[in-house]
Amino acid sequence: MQQKHRPVAASFIPSQFNPHPALNNCHLQTISGVFLRNNPDCAYISDSGLGGITNVLRAVSNIQATNNAGDGDGEETSTFWDERQRITTPCEQDFFTVDVKYAGERKTKYQSVESKGIVVLIHGLESNSNSSLSTDMANAYVEDGFDAVCINFRGCCGTPNDTLGGYHLGFTDDVRHFLKLMSELWERDDFDKRPIYLSGFSLGANVVVKCLGELGDTAMTLYNVHGAAVTGAPFDAERNIKCLDAPGFNRAIYSGNFLKTLKKRAQFQLDMHCESDPLTPAFDYPGVMSATSIAEFDDAFIAKVYGFEDNIDYYRSNSCYYFLPGVAVPLYIINAEDDPFFDPDFYPIEESVDGGGMAPIKMERTKHGGHLGFIFHQRSETEKKSERSSSWMPTELARFISHVHNYDYK
């Protein structure tokens, strides 16, 4: 199956990310990607002169009033998604939710009348379906005629989950369960089998790639998964955690903000599931509260809750780099060379079709973009004619999914 799908991935020609030269700083891209992605003056820069910069500065000054990124905790409302489904986990002790956006008139659950297929989207760490990137990516797929479903990891939908923990870097359980439910739904309701595609960003990208590597050929034979497109794939968390937690800007802004929400979640878990006992054997609560880095949090909470020896064992067991050789369906990965979360010296191009790898994986590494930014793009004349409402990176991922969908195997 890998041999069959290698030409599909190899034949895809990536487009070029061309940010305004005054706005290509990796931190500017990373932070603005959260707050300004949905602003039409920021996703794309139509004026390459002072006017374009002025529009961006005006958008920055209004961030507090206009941001609806939806990356925080608590109940959140969104007018983007058409419906929400609550799914009970196989153990029947917990749940997760999926939000659905139909490409046309609803036919039945997860399917509109004339859709080409369905794209299952997986969000990143402490994010959810209402984040600016989740909705932007879903919109890109819907514009191309695919129904979109975003899986909210346990505890990320605005309602607390029912068991200790929730998800982690390699938590593929809920994705696989959802794929199984989809296959059973086909058999029970006898509606047309449509191709399924997977997509995700950051931690969600890792989950998608790991899941495909675990499933191998069965991704297609059992679950009808025809391909995937992800961005911000961490590849090797053991290497990258040193960058994310690096003293200075990264630790103060990035890991520091993640830690605030992670500690808040751990405190809630202690109160709900451990009788507020700071000496609970379920995890190292003092270690969690004293953690000054994501690595320390992972060692004190994630490793303990999920049964890993320590954070290094956790990283080595779940980093998607180790699962790349097992991928059997066409996969596209977009990362930025200047991503401040990742080790710039590690990029496993040798696992891709362009690097001689056997798996049908296409990798694109842009010079700029930061972590999940890819905004302030200067469109080419061809791009201007396409009239896309999604930003550059979601549009690029959707291009690959359409490429796979339309590929002529003859």
C-alpha cells in the first residue's frame, strides 16, 4: 500500500509561503496566528507598502476587543459549527465531543448531501474546536466540498471530563474509537461510504501521524482513511521540549502560559477525582504545582497518570517521528524552519518521498511561519483569483486533501 500511495504524495507540488518581509518574525507569526488569523487584513497582505503594515497595526490594537480565538477554558459558544455530538468512550466511563460543519445540506449524521467525504480534525494542546485555527482549517475543507468534524479531546469542550487525565501527545484512543464508530455507522445505516481524511495541528498533528503509523494498511482497509494533512508536527518531543522550555522568551511566554492552564486543569483533577488530597498516589501533585517547565509538568502529571517511567519515556513512546515509517496513506506535513517550539536542527526529510523514504509522506518546510502562524501572506496573482477565505496554511492543507481525492491511480 505504501508503494501504491508514494506517487500520490510525490506528485503534489507545494505552494510557497511568502509573508510580508516586515512581518516574518517567528514570534510575531506565532502569537499573531492565534489572535489575527481571522482578520482579512492579516491573513493576507494585499498592500505590500505602508498601507498593509498600517492595517496590521490597527488589528493589533484591537485584539482585546475582537479576539474570539476560543483557546481558553470554560464554556464557549461558536456560530461556526452546525452541531455537536457527545461520544461515550469504550470503557463507558468518560466522553469526548465532536463538532460538525457540513459542506451542504445535512443528509444524516456526519454527512451532507453532496459532500466529497469527511475530514476529521484534531486540535493542539489546551485548544479546542473553537480556536481560530480549528475553524480556519475546517472552513478550508468545507470550501472544497468536504464535511469537517473536529474532535475535542476529553476535557476540552468546555465541560469537564469524567475521569482523571484526558489526553496527551500520543493519545490516539479517541481518534481510533471515532473511526470505528464511523465504520459501524456505515454498516448499520447503509449510507454511502465516503473517504475519510485526517488533519491536525501541533499536538493534534502528532496524534494524527502516530495514529496512521499505528494503523498502517488498516487505516484504509478497516476505516476508509485515504490520506491526511497536518501542520506543526513536533516529530521528536524529547528534542523539542528543550526549545519550548528554553529560558527567556520561550519559557516566559510559551511554556509559561501553557503551564498556567495545565496546572489549573491538574488542580481541578485533584479536586474532582482525588478528594483534593495533595498526597494522592495518582500523580505527583507537589511536583505539578512547583513545575517551572512543561518537561517538569509532564514528569509529575502525564507520566504518572498514564504509566510512563518518566517524561523521557513518555516522549520516546509517543513522538510521531518513530511512527513515520508505518504510515501507509498519503500524508502531507507543513512545518516552519523558524518554529520557536522545535529544534531547528532536526527535520526527518529522509522519511519522506523526497528524501527516499518508503512511506507516502510529503514534507514542506517553509523558511518562515513560526509555530502555526503562516499569516501576513502576500498572494500571487494565481492565488488572488481563487477567492479563498481561509488563510494560507489551511488552504495549503486542503489543496493536498483535494489532490489525494482527485488523484487518478490509472
